[in-house]
Amino acid sequence: MIFTPYGWPEPDEAYVAPTAFLDSDSTEVRNFATVVVGAETDPVQQAVKLFYAVRDGFRYDPFSIWLSPESFTASSVLHKGHGFCITKAVLLAAAARAVGIPAAIGLSDVINHFTSDKLKEAMGHREVFIHHGYAVLHLDGQWLKAAPAFNIELCQRFGVPPTEFDGRSDAVLQKYDADNNIRMEYLRDHGFWSDLPFNRVKDDMEGYYPAGFNYGSGGARGDRFTAEAEARR
């Protein structure tokens, strides 16, 4: 695994190769990417199609985190139909590699006001979200950040503009909601990886969050996060 703590990676073969988590050579990921891009041959437009397919086709569910390696592969997100910021970023990066677009994983710490009382409680009332994950795609000679975490339905229910991606500029999570209230603050970037640094994520999350949050607090009982957004409308 290649780690680039400062600056941007060199977009060499390591960023188009399949990995343990970005399993772009799996039948599931290859089929997903092929169907999404269709007849499109322009990498920029392919990336845009893949971004929206992951953003809106897979429900954001922070209550279903399970810190086991098999839960963090791109193919597992396809099986489950939902994920959270890291696993949705893994799926986007793997799908991009499946069509030949160099991709990496980025991690940042953020303050996320786009949350709920039950999620705050599950997190042990931590203000900072550690290891917010996003994909990094190399398009037209530049690396772009692309965070497909929040599906459009969830954004509409919370009254937050969705993150949009045009394949030519970064698509990070939105700072303000529709009423111009601050919703997301990026605190620090931790760099970029050619594969998901699962052990680092697992160790840090286990040391920071309560055990219940790290191991499926509420996910088995349905989509609690969307339900809470609906209740607040």
C-alpha cells in the first residue's frame, strides 16, 4: 500500500490495480461499473456517472458500521445496498478503477453538524468525526476529491444541498444547509492511500468511539438515520 501524507500521489499503475478493499476485479464491481458508464467513453463523464450512482444508489447509514475487513470491501457495499462515508468512497474508487480511472482513498477529520441526537449519543457525544472518507480520482491530469456519502433523499429530508460533481472540481461535503447554517467543517486531512488503511481506521475508531457505534448500533433495526430525518421535518 502506498501512503502519500503530503501533496498528491503519482497516478501510476498502483492506482488502477485491484486491492483487498478496492476489489475492482470482482465480478460485482466490474458489472456495476460497466452498467453505470454504459456507452460513455470519456473518463470525466464516466466518473460523473459513477459518482451519482454511488451517491444516490446506496443509502447513507452510519448505524450499520461493522469494523471487520469483509464489511469494507467495495463488493460488500454492492451486496448490502448501503454504507457510510468510508465504504461508499471505497465503492466509488473501486468502480473508477474498474473502468481504468486512477483512484485513491482520502481521510479527513471533520465536525459534522449534519447529524441527529441518536447519532450523537451513539458516538459518545464526540463532536469530531474521525476518518471521514472520500474517493480521489485522477481526471484530465489532476486529482479531485469526490465524497459520495449523502444520498439525495437524505439531503432533502435534512434540508441540505446535495454534493454535486462535474468531474472538473472537487466534490466535498457541503459546508452550509439551505438556510445558510454551517453543517460541515473540515479540520485536517490525513493524506491519501492506494488502498483503504483498514487497520489504522479500525484502531483509531475503536479507541475513539463507543463499541456500539463501531459494531452496528441500530443498523439491524432498519434505517434509523433516515427515519430521524423524516421525524424532524
